[in-house]
Amino acid sequence: METRQLARLMGSLSFEERLLIMDALISTGEEGLSQMALAEITSLSASSIGINLDYMMSTDIVRYRSESVGKVFFPNYELLGSLFSFMNKNYGSGMSQTNRTKLG
């Protein structure tokens, strides 16, 4: 994982609003949620949801699919798994320097 990608992914999760959105999406699973459903669940405004989703989609940590009712958003579980695996391997407690992956 390159330094720039890591920084952008961490930025995707660095705001309380984005963590609320991600929590709601993960809780729902593959079914996904609309922007309005996310606003209701998180108590954030629809515009705040939209702004944060735009950033999260720009890093590919959140994806969407078009349905007859509009966009339905869901987490990119593969990317989340890669991120958490990388973080655990490189920044987990007790990791030696020899086990770390060099950032690109």
C-alpha cells in the first residue's frame, strides 16, 4: 500500500461523521443504504451525508449501485480488509521492524 493511498483511506475514516456513516453501512451489509436512510440513521443532514459520501467514494472505501429508487451505498469490504490488515501488520503492537512493509 502506498503512503498516499494510506493517507487518503485514513482520511476517509478521520471524521466522526464518516465513522457514523461507515458504521451504518457496515451494520446494514451488502443491502446498502440510500443517502436519505443514512441521514435518518445518523441524524446528519442529507447534505453532510452527500459531502462525506463523495469523499469516501473518491477513495473507493464506499461504493454505490444504481437501483430504481436511486443510489444505494455500501462499504468496500475488500479494501477495508486490506487497510486493516496493513495497519495491523505495520502498526500493530509488538511488531518488529523486520516484519513491517515499506510504504511506497
